[in-house]
Amino acid sequence: MYALRPKQKIKQRYKTYIGYTEILKKLLEQKNVHQIAVECFPGVDKKRLIREIKNQINKNILFFDTDEFYQKSESIEQILQPILTEDRVFGHFSSLDFTDFLQQDSLSKIADLDSKNIDKTVLLVGVGASQIIEADCVIYVSTTKWNIQLSLKAGTSNWLANNEKEDVLKKIKRSYYFEWPAADELKKKVLPNSHYFIDLSDSNHPKMMTSSDYIEVLKNFSNNPFRLVPYFDPGIWGGKWMQENFNVDKDKKNLAWCFDGVPEENSIIFDIGSVEFEVPGNDIYYFHPIDLLGEKVFGRYGSNFPIRFDFLDTMSGGNLSLQVHPTLDYAYRNFGLSYTQDESYYIMDCKENAYVYLGLKSGITKEAFVEALSVAQITGKLDVEKYINKIPVKKHDHFLIPAGTIHCSGKDCVVLEISATPNRFTFKLWDWGRVDDDGKPRPIHLDHGKNVINERMNTTKVWDELVNQTVVLETTEEYKVEKTGLHPLESIETWRLTIDSQIVQSVEESFNMLNLVEGTEVIIESPNKNFNSITLNYGETVIIPETLKEYTIRPTYEQETCKVMKAFVR
């Protein structure tokens, strides 16, 4: 059965603190501590945290909220405007720090109070706290990015913004282009030197441990196979397959996406005794990058995770938007990206007569198609099949989609999307005249898309280079290994492993991502008992750290043939 909240059981014993009362007692009763900084990731439930703190502090503590020391929201908005732009979805990645928004005289405020109250303890809580004062004790407070997105959708504001009612796409854009990059860079610098780590992913049940213990616990992930906590989201074209096969969110009208392999936004869970922590998945490669990624991948991508696995479910739903991803040159010059969203569609399941759209038809120029798209924005009508190849699909087909190739999945498909990670850079060209769930027309990005369409990916090249480019690498009575992609223009390689019994696999000098695309379950083990085994159920994604070097896969049940998709950086 597909596990919705996979977790790692930590065998080592670490001291944990549970609940506000126990946590704050530990923090506020420290001896010889004159200044305490509680550094918060933007989006944590700071209101709840402050309320609990104020209930427990005494007259010997001077409490401050970092919000008091920053510029007004209007000034911050003005500074961010060139970065965020007017577009609902796209902006430019910011290199700004939170301290760039401090008021000029703000730092003197605490200094003056501090000098007059030498017998009292200064307690500063909020974003940037560790940068505003030279604290004797630093506490880092964490939450997950999916929690933040849910909170923004529910009506909360961005950091120091009065935008509760703003378009949720714009709120998430502000997080994606400014708040998260700034906060992640601050985390890398602050957390290793902090004293305590608080998990506030559930603000009703906070948990705390020392920061050094937390970073050590993350080694249980960088040195063992692990799963991320998947999250699911409905959409205008969403289907029913995941609800039925993964037994999830059956009360929702549909599910369009499942993000099961995106550590940039997915979380991880670990248990210490009976205490469950849920923390950002990217902390693993922020603090143990070589173990997880390998030297080759780290040297090329730095502390980034360049492969993602996710599901697109249109079973009994609708077509995706007709779309294209930017070329590397365009992505770098316009958005500051160091790599782009090359991708592929692996057909996990489909109904009869299902299809994908892929590449321009031979003889169709980019200019002619762009003109037709421009007219369609006015008329609401477009004969897509006149311009784009409509290709029938069957289960286990693999379609390769290098940047610049027009594509979309049709209805009645379940796609395992295997792609590079910059996952917001999709230029929608045509959306079948639909209105989104929020009542607004879905964003179209023809001004960007027209600049990156690769008209050389026509009918001939699509069939010769992008459809089922399968090559058998090895075959025995027990297994078959096939290379299914990706295209030579893409940096990811994918293998399909068809196994009746145990197979040994190398990591190929890269972390690996695996998904069980056929069969009930498989077991992944160490040939030398160097790491913990893990069971992978149908549809689940697992990450194999590069430091493991070698692993085995075998079906759990005899007489069952299983298929596993494997991806790694070439």
C-alpha cells in the first residue's frame, strides 16, 4: 500500500523537548545568557509562537519581534517590484537578504535598551533575529514549504506583506523568488552554528532538539535510502487514478499532481523514540551534500537537487495545458537559472485511445503557430491537431521532452514526470479556453513561450528521437535493463529495470531516484549490509544517496515480475 507519511526510525537516542511549556522552560531558564535570537523561517506560525512565549516570560526578559526593525510593507513592496514583476507566476530570483530591509536606526534601538537593562535578557523573535543581535543563544525555528503554501492558500500573508487577499499565485511567487531563497541561504549559515532546532510544522505540537543533533540525524537520510512525504493537489484537469490507487484525498473532486520526489519542496519525517519531527527535505543536501548528491553532481549543481519525480493524473480528467519549457540560455538570461526544465513523460497507466501532444508537425513554422495562438487568445478556439503531433500512448511508453519542445499530456493518462528540478518554469501556450478553480483565466505565457519553441522538433524528429528510444543494455533470465532516455540534450539518464529476482545496481556516480512502475513491492538492500533496507510499494519514489555506491533490488513476492524506473545524472 502506498505510504502517505513515510518516516525514518532513528535508532540513536537524542534528547528531545515536546510542547511549548517544556521547550520554553529549557530556553528561558538558561544561565549566563544575555541575548536570545529565535530565528524563524518566513511562514512559520509566529503569532502562535509569540503568544506562547509571552505567556511564560517574566519581567527580567525584554521581548522584541523582528517586525519592529524592518521597513514598512509599502517600502519592501517597492524594492521587490522589479524582482517580482507584474506577472502572476514568473519573477526573477532575488539575491537580497532580509537585512537589506532593516530600518537605518533599528539596530540602535536594542543597543540602547540593552545598555540600560544590563540585568535583563533580550529575547528577539522572527525572521532575521540572528542577524540583528549578537546572541548568546540562537534557536532556529522550521516549517515545511508545503505547509507554507497551504497557509498562503488559506489566506495568510507573505513576510511583512499585507496581502491576505492577493492572488495566491502571486503570494507563492513572492515566496519562491524572494523569501525562500533568502531564508534558505540564511538557514545554511545560521543553523549549523545555532544551539537549538524547533520543528513548528505543526504549531499545536512543537518539538525541539539541539541543532548539532538535528544535523547528525540528517545523516540517517544521506546514508540510507529514503522517501519524501508526498503531497497532492487538485487541478482543473485532474483525474481519479491517484485517489483510487493511493487511497488518498477521496473527498476531493480530483487530484492533478502528486509531488513524491521534489526535496526542494517535499518534507521528510523521522521518529526519535515516540517523537515525530517533520522537516524540509532540502536540509539533507544543504548539510550533507556530498553524501547525498556525490562529488560529480555537487560539482556541477552545487547544493541543489537536479532531478524530480512527480505524477500527473488526467484519468477521467482533461488535457494539460499545451506548454513549453525555456532553453537554458533563455532561462539564464531572463530568470537567472543555472539549468532548465528538461523533462520526460513516462506513461504509468492510461485508457485506450489516450494520447500526448508532442512537437510541431512537419511543415508548420513557429511563426505560423504563434500567430494561431495569438488569434486563439481572442476567439477561444484553436485546432491544435493542425499544428501539433497527437501521438497514441500505451502503458510504459516513454516520451522525451528536451527544453523548447511543445508538449502536453492528453486526458485519461497517468504520467510519471521525470525531469530537472526548476519546476515553475512552464510557459503555457494554450489552455483549451478553460477558467481555473479560482474563477480566473489560467495564465498564458505566449510572450515567453514564442521565444523558446524549437521548430526543429517536428514530426520526423519526434518519432526518431523522442518516442520510445529504448535500448537494451543487459538481459538475463532474471532481469532486463533498458535505457529509455533521456534525450542527448538532457542531463538525466533513465533505465527501466524489469526484474524477476535480485539485481545489483551501481549508483553511476550520482544519487539515484527509483519508482516502482509495475508490481506490488520490491525490497532495496545493501550487498554488504552497509545501510538499512527499504520496501518500495507500487507508485512510490525512493532516493538512493550516492555514498551508498551499490544496492540490490528484488521483488518481495516470488513469481511476480516488477518494473522499476531508475534516474541519475549523466
